[in-house]
Amino acid sequence: MLGRFWLSIALLTATVMQVLDITIVSVALPYMAGSLSANETQISWVVTSYLVAAAISTPLLGSMPLPD
């Protein structure tokens, strides 16, 4: 029972960190666009590639075996 509690805490923490990362990227977009002289289409590729990388890496890292 205690193992499930800690698993739930770990999943909740990972989800909050993922949302926080996406929020940071969203806030940084205008600064990135200004410093790179990029238009909205080019900046949308930055967000898309970040979200795709996060969506691919999250399940892969979550399925890694725990050390003994």
C-alpha cells in the first residue's frame, strides 16, 4: 500500500514538472522570436518539436527499470 502512495507522488511530481516546463517554453517564446528574428510559423515549430520530444521521452524514461 505504501508503495502505491509513493508511486502516486512520483507521477504527480512528474506531471507538475512537465506542465511547468511547457509553461516556461510558452513564456520564453516572444523572447526567442525576437532574438532569432523568427516569425510565428517558425516559432510554432519550436513549440511543436519541444512537445513531441517531451511526449516521446516521458513514457520511455518512465519505463526504465528502477535500480535495486
